[in-house]
Amino acid sequence: MATSLDLVLLPLVRQAGKDRPKLPGLHAANPPRRAARGRSSDYLFSYLSLEGNLPLSPKELDRLLAQMADEYYMASGSSTAAMRAVAETLNELLLKRNLNSLNRGRQAVGVLALGVVRFSRLYLLQSGSSHAYLIKTAGVQQFYDPTGTGRGLGLSRATTLRFHQAELDPGDVLLVSSSPPTTWNTTTLRNMHGLSLRDLYRRLIRRAGGDLEAALMLTKKGKGNLRLVAPKLPQEQREAATDHAQSRRDEPPQEESIPEPAPPTAPISSVADISGVEVSPARGPSDSPVEQPSPEVSQDRRSEPRTRSLRQVWSSTVVQGMVAFGRAIMSTLRQAAQAVSTLIERMLPDEDMLSLPGSTMAFIAVAVPLVVVAVAAAVYFQKGRGRYFEGYLLEAQSAAQQAQQFEHVNEQRVAWEATLEYLDLAENYKVTEDSQSLRGAATIALDTLENVVRISYRPAMVDGLPTTAEITRLVATIDDDLYMLDGSAGAVYRAVFTGDRFELDSEFRCGPVPQPLIVGPLVDIAALPPGYPHGATAIGMDGNGNLVQCIPGGAEQLSFSMAPPDSNWGTPQAFALDGGNLYVLDPLTSSVWVYAGASEFQDRPDFFFGDQVPSMVGVLDLTVSDGKLYLLYADGHLMTSYFGGDDFADPATYQDPRDGYADSPTMGDAVFSEIQFVPPPDPSIFMLDADERSIYHFSLQLVYQRQYRSQTLLPEGEATAFTVGPNHQVFLAIGNQVYFALLP
């Protein structure tokens, strides 16, 4: 069962030698009662600071971030996809604001840290100069842009977003700042783990030395809750903070407010216009005894009325307009009916002919307003929606024309991306041949610039897998067998290729062994080379260093324990086979162990590294090629090293030959979750971007080659596993569904 944590968010603010109780731009939100699917267990915090000469008041910052939180909880899909959508919304808003003030030489760049905690998993998004430090028992991991090329939000439509993931334990500390003090680093912060909130506050403020603006999040055992609290300040500092806040209120306003939404007669500017909606600050539970609760989060968010979204506001406006329009029509029709009735009465000889029963008159009185409102609604939805569609389609066509005229690749890329954004808005109203044709042209143009190859996935299984399955590993063999690790059960399915698709082998058994040797749920699997003893075709490992050899044909699986290392096992997480050797990743003990050329693995393993050992904080997966180790981290960077040496690259550099891109330790905003070495004739490294369901192809020297994306529509959700088989096939898993395609 997933572990839930209580989270305490504390501002760290010192200005001119005085501590302040609040950090403008810091916001916390607990999931509301009515959240979108997949959002009910997400706890959201954000820290936005604006650099430049176009600031926002603290009240406007709070209002903006509360609106962003509401947008997040209304978004569907994966957590990182919803976070990306919120960041892009915020970028559009700040960009519009900067463009409106361009002639006055004023602008603001948004530095954003957006975090989501789901159970014990942290998802962190950063833009601009944002820095974050995760302090754990094993050490400190720093999240930032080492290249310094990320420009922040509000400067262009193309955003540079960085994603990180990490597992949280009680007592872990996360520090976030747009400009951290130079005295904070992975060495000086190492001894901060395990301290109380009071001691953390004192040490961090004292170690900063000068002015400081940062936020601290402390994790505790609990049932799942997020609180934003304020530090207890001495009486004189509380009075100074009050005087400082009052003086700011007395100053004449200098900030530019967020733009209001456009009137209903103009097309809505999608993401930029949400700022005009009135919002209430997000709420959180009350404080613990050691801290004072921040007024912004003094009660449960779920007790507050839900903030209306822009769509709801416009819908309300439309309804009001329709009602008023209907009333006017009704009044006109009533007057016309009376005039016609009088005329007919005078023309006809018998006035009784015009007398109607009371029930009929009552029916007419009720039916006429309904018909009028229905007609008004039909006119609005036909003409109003069509007008919005035409407006966005014209914007998309204009952006496409600009893309074709630009000479620089970066400008072309931004223009084509804008084309797709406008098409997304237009096709919210309707889809036409023109919009689809333009979408196809923009997609082809961007694919060419990004070296994207589209492949046609189709379902791999004839009958499908159980609905409870969650495929976390895939392995394909040269015999066209497919092995699928069900992470929810820790067991392996085997499927055999039938010439068109794959059928499950109902006799195959590979998974936990209750006796005589206790083997727990498997955490990783690999294919064995042909001719392996006992006819085994696959091997699996549990989280305690036990192995099972899986044998087709209904034979019993063989289980045994590997000889443990001298320091014993921590939590073996993944393994890889290379040249007859087995490499086991054990992040808890900061180790990679090597079992050399033995089928039973009864000799104690060798430690892979020399005297220098890289940090294992955030390691997700490993692969090995001819003795060269590749470690994949949650922030997307790689560490490479050779056995027994102290010379390792951490981070290794991705070489990106595409126009407009530079070599970097990370690949833009790609969030890699799995890595695989594919042997000759084309030895390569492949990695999975789970959010985009995209597979990246690199050379062994980490030179970007291409990425494979689906040509057909796939179901929603993150990709949970992938593999590239020896027969030029690629497999992709999304939950309990597996798809495959041929590589060109």
C-alpha cells in the first residue's frame, strides 16, 4: 500500500537583517473534494518569483497562484502533464502582460517551482533560475539548470521546463529558492536531515548570512496533508513586519495588474485570460504548536467554495445574455400577438371563434419562452462557436505563414508550436478538413525539425491482459517471445507471436515463490541467451536479492539466492546482463554489484566503483554495454562509468546535433523513466519519456539520433514500460495495455 506523508511548508524570508513571516508567491493547496480523475491524492505547492521591473502585488500573486491550483486540480492525465499545462498557462499570461508593457520598457520574468506530492512520490517542475535541494539520509540532491540557458516564463511561447522525480521518506527536507545563498550546497546542507522544523529554520536562516527568500518543506509520518505555516518571530520583529506590510499598502501602486479577460464579442485568449476571474486563496488546516498558521491557509481548502473557471464564467455570461435576449423576444412577440389578435377580432364576425380554453393558454404561456430560449441558444452555439473557431483558425494560419517565412530554426520551431496551440483551441469548437490539413502540415514540419519518426502502434495482445495488471517491464526475445512484468503482482506473463499478434502462454509460471525458498514480488526481469541451462528463457529478481529462472512449457521455475555482498543487501531495484555478467543496482547502499560469469551467482559480488562513488539519490534504472555502466536519474541526467575506475561522468553530456539545440546534461523537458542498451548491428541506447509516450534513440556516446512517437492515437496515461526487440520491433505498455510497432 502506498505510504502517505504529512507535509509542512515554511517560508524562509530575511530582508535587511529582519525575518519576515510571509513569502510572496508561495502557495499551498490540498486536493478539493471534486477534483479531476487522478488528482484526488495530489498535494500541490508552488513558488513564483518575478524578476524585472514589472512586479505583481502579493495579493495578485496569491490570486494568480490560487487560480493555477484550481486549473491543476481540474486537469486530467498524468501529474506531470497537468503540471506542464499549468506552467504553459502561466507562461502565456506573463507573456501577454509583458507584451502589453513592451512600449514602456517594462517586463517581468517568472521563476517557477511547482511541486506535487502523491503519497510518497515528489514531482517537481522548474523554470528559470529556480534551485531546489532535497535533503535525505543518503545525501543531498540538487535540482537546477546547470547550463543556465533556461530563461524563465513570460519571454516567449516556447517554455523551457525541467522535471524531476524523487521518493520521499519521513524527515526529508526540500528547499526551494529562485536565488539561493552561496553557502547552500550539497555539502553544507548534508547535516540538516532529521532536525526539527524550529532547528531547521534557525540553522538555514543563520547559514544564509544575508537576505534570503526561500521555502522549506518538511515531510512527516501522517495520513496525507499539506500545511503552509509561518515562523514564530520575536515581538519586535512581528511589529516590524506589520509596519513593513502597512508601509507597502500605503505606497502608491506601481505594479501592473494582470490583464482582464476580453469581452464576449472577441475570441477568448485561452490561457492568458484566466487572470480576470475572482478567486479565493487556497486553504489548509491549522498549525502545529511550534508554528503559527499562515492566514492564507487557516482552514481546509475543501470547505471553501470552488473557484469558478474561465469556462464557467463565460458560460454564466452566455446564459445571462440568452435569458435577457429571450425576454426581449418574448416581449416583442407578446406585443405582436396582441396586435394581430385585435386585428383578427375586428375582421371576423364572431369573437367567440378566438376564445381558447384556459389550459391551452397556460401551455402557450409556458411553451413560448422555452422555444424562444432554445432558438436563442441554437443561434449562439451555431454562430458564436463558429466565430471562435474561425478566429483561432486564422491565428493558426497566420502562425504557419510566419513559420514558412522565418529563416532561423528556433523561430520556425516557435511558430509551428504556436500553430498547433491555436489549432487545439480552434478544434475545441469543431474539427474541419482545413484544421486537420493544417495540423498535419505543422506536425510534419515540427517532426522534421525535432528528428521525430512516427510509427504505427497496434495492440499486441489477442485477448488483452487482466484489468488489474500494471506492466512495469517488457522484454522481447529473438524467438519472438514477449515477457511482461506485472508490477502489481510481481509476476511475469509470457506471450508468443502468432504471425499477427501475441497470445498468452497459459502454462507459463514465473513470479513469487512461497517455499522452499521465499522469493517475493519481482522488481525486474531480463531475457536469457539461447541455450541457457535447464531451458530457462528469462530471469527475474525480487527486492531481497533472490532470483528465479523462468522456463516455458509448463516446467517449474528455479529459484535461488545470490550470494549477498559483504555489506549485505539494501533494496535491489534493477539489474542488467552484459557479457555473462550480472549488474545489480542497490541505491539504498549507493552500490552497483557485479556477479562475474556464473550461472548460479554463488560467489560474492565485486563492487563496481573505485574509491570515488557517485551519488545514488534519485537513481531509477541502469543498463550496461561492454562493461560501460549507464545510470539513469529521475531528473533525466545520466552517469557513465567503467568497472573499477574513479573516472566517471556525472552528469554525462547529451550531444544534440539538431539546429537550435546545445549539448546539455538533460534533454529539454523530457522526463526519462527507463533505459535500455540494444546490441549490434546498431548498438544504441534507448530511453523512455513516459509522459509523452516517446522513445529516444542515442548512440553509445549519447549523440541524439531521433525519437519515436505514435502515429496513431494511444489511450491516455503515462507509458509504464518499453523495450526494443532484436527483430526490429518496439513495444510500449500503458498500464495493462501493450502495443507494438515495426521500426523503419
